[in-house]
Amino acid sequence: MGRIGIYGGSFNPPHVGHTLAMREMVRALDLDRLILIPALAPPHKKLEPGSPDAETRLELLRLATEGMERVVIDDQELRRDGPSYTSDTVHALHKRYPDDRLYLLMGTDMFLSFDSWHEPEKICRHAVLAVVHRETADPDLTARMQEQAEKLRKQFDAEVVVLDNQVEDMSSTETRRMLHFQCADTYLAPRLLEYIRQNGLYRTAENWKNLPFEQLRKISLSLHDPKRVPHVVGCCKTAARLARRWGADEAIAARCGILHDVTKALGKRAQLLLCEKYGIMTNAFEREHYKLLHSRTGAAVARHIFGECDEVYNAIYWHTTGKADMTLMEKILYISDYMEPQRKFDGVETLRELTERDLDAALLCGFEMSIALLESEGKALDRYTVEARDYLQSERTKE
């Protein structure tokens, strides 16, 4: 009896995380063969607009896995009309390999939603569920995994194997974003990256500099986590309104707002790679609290990818921490981000009222609230925020 792994997905594009995981799966399960199944139309999600067609994604997968032992590609789902149901694929492979043991490989998110899949009982009849999970990452998640495994055993007589994930987390979504930001070299095999660039895939041939606002808005929002979009739109509108109120350039304020979180969705690895690419110096505090870096990397992307002016660059650079002696645009973006209409916290209405009467008073209030919250939670303070508060307090005592 042979041991065959089944690894499906959109592979859009297939990145280094995929290939590292493939090698680990082959090793951990002692597979005789790992069959890759690129999906034509995944039923659980839509392919991002502008994604390559099925044949191109198949070629990308071939390039990514070139020379890998015991790894083969099966295009059956690309030849099948309609949604790519895993139950149909597993059934077809069982008929092809009736005497072999099949392992359906999946990540934690897919496993936790498995009972909602199309015909899960059919899958469990023919394949072992092999779940890739980093045991030490999240105790709560590990507990949920155990509960789900027991539920599936009872409900579908499922056989579940959990594989400890030793591979660094990486996603196709982040890979596409890093392609847009011209920083995907460590995410993709060299030949694959060259093919993508030569063929202008994933919009790599487009020039995004100095776009009209509506085009900038559309592209920027496509690079955000969808859950973040209402905040970004709210910040953009608030910044434009405050620019009108306080005599700043409304168009520039809108561009600041729509781009201010453009790298927010990226993880630590990606943030640090962008810092390295664009020469952003980081200190130990920022590397430890890497979520602060999106203001720095977002500013760099605004300048180098979108061709924005220094005023936009500086406002985005300081929108998270603030600093002493801020310009008017820097103040407007900082406070817009803090109290745009999606924000819900005690004192936000007071803050909104202050922005109409005294922008510096609102800014000082925002700094004080931010510092008080961090102190109450026992979290470290960023020195720039403390300096910004102290500067404004000093300036107001002079009045």
C-alpha cells in the first residue's frame, strides 16, 4: 500500500511557503507521492480580480516545483466545469489509487470549517485528514483543533492526523502585496519571479505613480485587508474635511488618508523586508512592536510605488506615533486616523468636537488618551508619542 498526499489550492501564486510545506509534508508523512491540485474556482473564496487564468497558474506551479522529488501536478480540477469541490477530487483519486492510503492536507482554517464543506462525509470515507498546525503558536487554537478533531471523528468517522508546522507562515495574499511593493524576491523562486515580471502578471507591469485620486483609491483599497477598508475610507473623508476646516490642501489630505494604512495588513517578516529594501532604520522597540512599522513602510510605498510628494510621505510616516513640532498635514492625518467615524471608545465624541475648535487641543488630547491606555495595559510607550505630548504641553503653557 502506497502513501499519497493531496494538496489543493489556488496557488495564486505558489510561493516559497508552499514549497517548504510540500517538502515537510512528504517527510513527515513518508509520502510516496504528493499530488498538487490547482483549483479552477475554489468554492470557499473568489480569486482576486486580475489573477492569472488557470493555464497560467498551472505554469506557475510547474515552475515553482521544478525538480522537486515525489511531487506531481494533477490538473483535473482545471478541466472540470463549475466549483472545484474537494469531495469530487478525492473520490476520483480513490478510484485511481484504490489500494493506496490518501492524505488530504490542509491548514488550520480549512480544518476548523471542514464540517461546512461540500460532502465532508465522502471525503472522510476515502482520505485521512492531515492538518498542518504550529503547536506552540496559540494554546486556544490548539484546544479548538482538538475539539474539532473529536467532533469530526464522531460525526463522519474521520481519521485525523496533526502535523506540527515548522514552516514560517506565508500566504499568497501577502505575496501578491509584496509583488505590488516590488519586494517579493524572498517569497518566490527566482525563475518564477522572472516569469511573473516578464509577463506582467499580478499588475507588475503597471505604473502606479501620480494616479488620479479615484484610481489611487481603487488600487489602495485592494491592497488592504477588507475588514480595514471602512476605517481607511473614514480616515480619508475625515482628513479631507479637516483640511477644509483648517486651511490645508484637501486633495493632499485625501491622498494621505487613502494610503495611510496601505501596508497595515503585512506581517512582521514583510514589514522588516520593506524596511530593508527602502532603507528605513529601525530600533529595537520598533522591531519588537512591529505593527508600528506600517507607518514607516506605508510612507515608503507612498513615495516609491505611488510617487506621492513629501507632504504625503511625512504625514503617513508619523500618523501612528506622532512627533514633536508636527506640520498641519501631519496633525490632520494623525487625528483623523484616531477619531474617524468607525472609531468607538470613551471620549471619542469629545475628541471630535475639539477638532472643530482647537486642532492642537484635540491632538494633545489624543496623545494623552493613547499614553493613558498603554500605561493602563502595562504596555511600553513609544518615545515619539511622549515627546509629541510634552512638546504640545510646553507650547500651550507659552500661550
